[in-house]
Amino acid sequence: MHYVGLVQIAPQPSSESEDVLAPFSALPAESDFVLAKRLVLGGLIFVSLGLGFSLVLNVLALAH
């Protein structure tokens, strides 16, 4: 099975599918690295937004 992004592509017995999937199967390490980098950056952004939101709530609570 080849995974392109979040889409699962089942391998076909014909030789045409190998030509179609060749660009994707040629760079498995790079695509995994890009996916991992995207996950890490998304996690950092999510954490920083959560911390900023809690900071704003704390300031509002202290103001009252």
C-alpha cells in the first residue's frame, strides 16, 4: 500500500500503476520528513495558541 498524504492507494497488478506511483515511491523518506515537520509545527502552533488563550483569560480574570 502506498500512502499519499491521507489518501490510501491500493497497488494494482497492471504495470501502468507502477508508472503512476513511481514519483511517490521514489521519495518515501522526504515525504515522511515533511509530514513529521508539519505535525511538529502544527503541534507547536496549537500549544502556543493554547498558552496565549489561557494567558488572556488569566489577565481578564485578574482585571475583575
